Amino acid sequence: MWLTSSSVGRKLIMSISGLFLILFLAFHMSMNLVAIISSDAYNQVCGFLGSNWYAVAGTAVLAAGVFVHFAYAIILTLQNRKARGEQRYAVSENQGSVEWASQNMFLLGAIVIIGLCIHLVHFWSKMMLPELLGNAEMIQATEAAVNSVNLQLNNEVEATQNGAALILYTFKNPVNVVLYVIWLIALWFHLTHGMWSAMQTLGANNKTWMPRWKCISNIFATVVCAGFIAVVFYGYFA
């Protein structure tokens, strides 16, 4: 099949799947900011996403797109290295952070993947996974963890729904704060190059729209990463 057998087709799939990553990050960041405004509201959002199978299915679709993006990134990187040595991405302009990001997308992507794995261990494995599996022991372990920082859980609410408490518990550890900040800085560089590069692959590469897409990419990456970092520091200082 052309989409999977040719280099152009694989780049097209990577660009489209990258849009799934953009949607996933925008939704996840918006959801997390609710924790700063209202712990109860955030817990309600977590409860809705954990118990509503439509929401679970939608999250699974976005996650599948992210997985495809990462997989094709590895394939294309190996192909580029084999064909052009260390030249990994062709860019139309070589300037500033764009040049650096374009030449280090694989490294940035690797940091993003590692950060995502850490995030899944800290939150998804303690919130949604126990609820999906109905694992009472995992739920109790999470409840004990959040209580260890003197956070009083509502007896009527399971620990898997007390996402706000888990945020505070996780980011009271300064090591986690540093790891997440490094992760989000790498994500910022990855998005600032990857978003406009995806639009270029999809055909929006004329002289009028490419500068606009680069500006949009910088704004989007800054808003998303700043939102995530705000939640991290909220958890640490609250």
C-alpha cells in the first residue's frame, strides 16, 4: 500500500497522526488546568472520563494516533539516517530554535516518550487503569499515597477519582517537578517544529501560510506547555 510502502506516504501518516498528538495535548492540558480552579470539578472530570466508555473510547483513539506517530517517527528516522547520514529532517529555513529542533527531533521525541511513560506511571496507572480493571488493591494503594500528605479524601469518593489529591502528592516531590519540566521543555521544541512541519507535509507550504503556521505552532506549543507547567508548580506550592 502506497501510504505504508513509500517514504512520502509514511511522512503523510506521521503528519496526520501528529495532529492526534496535538488534539490529545490540548484536551489534556485544558482538563488539567481545571485542578487549579477547583479540585471538586477536576475530580468530577476524572470520574466522568473513567466511567464513561464513550470518553474512554475517544481517549483510546487519540492514544492510538499518538502511538502511530511515535512508531513512524522511529521508522523515518532510521530511513533518513541510512539515506542521508545525520541529516534527519529537511527544512525550508535554517534559523534559531527551528534549526536546532529540526536536527534533534528524534532526541526530543525520545524525551517526550520517556516523559509520557513517567506520566502514565504517576497518573494513568493509579487513576483510570484501576477503575477499568476494578482492582481494589490498586485503588487502596493510591488512597494511602494521597493520604500520606495529609489530604483528607471524601469517604464516598474512590482514590481513582481524587485526581486533584494525586496531583498534589506527585508534585510535592521536587524530583518529579524537575523531570516534568525537562519533559515539557523537550515537548515545546518538538511541537514548535513538528506542528508546522506536519502542515507543510499536508500541503500548506506556500509563502503566505508557512510563516503563519510557524507562528501558530509557537503560540500553541507555548500555551500547552505553560499550562502543564502551571499544574506542576501548583502541585508543588499548593
